[in-house]
Amino acid sequence: MLKQFDVTKSKMFRIMDDDGRILSDKYMPVIDDKQLVKAYHDMLFARTADHMTVSYQRQGRIFTYPPNFGQEAIHGATAQVMRYDDWLVPAFREMGAWLAKGATLKDIFLYFMGYEEGNSWPQANHLLPISVPIASQLQHAAGIGYAIKFKKLDEVVFAFVGDGGTSEGDFHEALNFAAVWKVPVVFVVQNNQFAISVPFRMQTASKGIAIKSQAYGMPGIQVDGNDFLAMLLTMQEASEFSRTGNGPVLIEAVTYRKGAHTTSDDPSKYRSKEEEEIWEKKDPINRLRNYLTDKGLLNSDEEARLEEQYRSEVDRIFVEAENHPAYPLEDVFKYMYADMPDDLRKQMANHEEFLRWKESIQ
Ligand SMILES: Cc1ncc(C[n+]2csc(CCOP(=O)(O)OP(=O)(O)O)c2C)c(N)n1
């Protein structure tokens, strides 16, 4: 599909409709039924963990968290194609892909509880830390791609960014560099329609993001990011393209952030109920569930049992994270530099003083 897709003319690539029915089986990803059901269950697990994390935040048990709700098919498809030695370069909203790359849910919880160690993913191979400075991670992705090519390794980089991130200079620099040097990076833009409260139409005057691939000189495709099968075929073809020495690919995965930007945001202030209802019908997990049910691959009793099991597993891991030894205050200050500079030392001393004062008035 990547070869046939014309970014100037083609319509967004889809395989299934909003109800999970196949529109055309001309292009279908190769995946066996067992693996397909597993992919669905992994997405369901990620959604369960995501919902429960929002709830923990509301209970005051974890800090600010960016929900993934509605974007799970993009991460689920990435999980299917990433190999052990491939690199995942995240932004901050790809929980299913982090888990697939080997991050543990406990580490994810620790990160959002403020532990620096929660971002080091000791169990995962080639997973970069969460990157909150928007789009800055793409430079690292292009650089890793350059190293892979230089060392003639059989590895691919999967780099994530949001639609808002495409307005940053970093996006341009990384894509330009990657294409000029023909490095193996699959850039995945999660176009979830908003950058906090800024709608996509205010982000760019371009007809979309995929079309920007033309100017950089790399293939691009606009795909329904809520259609697991279309997403999977796209990821399969893009990773194969990059792995075989053809350079980078730009994927615009069109989706919708069903939740808030983060737990500190209230989307009802800037978008309508009607819009949310339109997108509710395109939910990626419901569509895949309908498809699998029509194929006779799901059993509803078993599904209910699994969801219950996921909930207790997530809760068990969360409690484990809550009982993790508290981090020393120094961790907050020593993270950036090998030797702590004087201004940070002063800040740390001030903060220690503040904590002593707080304790004295309790
Ligand atoms: C360089 C930089 N500027 C601004 C911010 C504040 N900020 C945090 S998230 C965000 C919006 C990101 O939107 P998008 O790239 O579409 O990703 P999404 O949050 O929708 O997944 C902004 C502006 C930041 N973190 N970094």
C-alpha cells in the first residue's frame, strides 16, 4: 500500500469501516488468528491500565498523566512489527508500545509518581525515555538511524510525535536529515486532532501531515489510526522499507484523543459533545472486537473474565509501585548533570529548608 499511496490524491487508507467490517480485502496484513487475538488483548490490557491510571490520579495516588484512550491501535500495530533490536523513541502517549518494547507497568507507574528511575526501563532493549519537550525526541531518532546505517546494523527506529509536534523546528530538522542520509526511521505522527486545546486546523495550513513527506523526499501515507488492520499493514510495509536500506517513512495516523490532554486538562472547554460522539463510533478497540467477533474468534464469557483479570493485575502492580521506597530528594536535582552545578545545589538546599519548615508546622 505504501508504494501505491499517492499523498497528493489518495484518500486516507482504511481496511475496515467504523463497525469493523472489511471494506476491501485487496490489501490485508499477514497475521495469524492467534496473534490477532493476542494483539487485541494487549490493546485491551493497555486500555485497562490507562483508565485505571486516570482513576488513581483522581484519587491523588499518582501525578499528572496523559491518557492514551482512543489511540491504542497505533501502539498495538507498532507492537507487532518492532523487533528486539529495533528502537522505540517515544513522545509521552504510547503506553501499549512501551509495554511491547519491554517496559514494565511498574516502571511506567514509577515514572508518573516522580521517580527518575521509572524512565530508565532497565528491562527494555533500545527504548528511549519519555520525552516531554515536544518533538525533541525526533532528533535523537534521526541520529540513532544514522548510527545504525553507519554500523550496518539490522535495526529500525520507530519515532513518535503528535500533530502539534509537527509544527516544531525539530520535526523539520529530523525529517530532513533522515531523508538526506536515508536512515532507517519510521516517523509516526499520532494526529489525534488536538495539541492540548489547539485543533488541528490551527496547526497547519497544509492538507495534512503525510503530504509533507513529499517535500522531504520520503514515502508518506495517511492511515486510519483507529483501524488496527490498516495500521498493521502500514507498519509492516514501512518497517520493511526502512529495514532494507530505503530510508525513512512518514506515517500520519489519524486518530482521536478520547480523553483529556492530561489529567490537568478539561476538554469540554474546547470541543463539543457532538464531535466526541462522531469519534466514539470510530473507537479502535470496538472495531477490532466487532471484526474478531464476526470471525468467531472471541468468546464473551472469556472476555469478561479477562477484563476482570487485567483489572486485578493492574491494581496489584500499582500497589507494588506505591510501596516502592521513596526517592531521595537529591534524585530530583542530580538527574541532568554528572556533577551538580552550584545553582542546583542552592535550589536543593532551599528545598531542604522548605521541607524542614513544613515538618516543623505540622
Ligand atoms: C517544546 C515544548 N513546548 C511546549 C510544551 C507544552 N506542551 C506539552 S504537550 C503539548 C501539546 C502537544 O501536542 P501534540 O504534539 O499534538 O501531542 P498530543 O499531546 O496531542 O499527543 C504542549 C504544547 C512542551 N512540552 N514542549
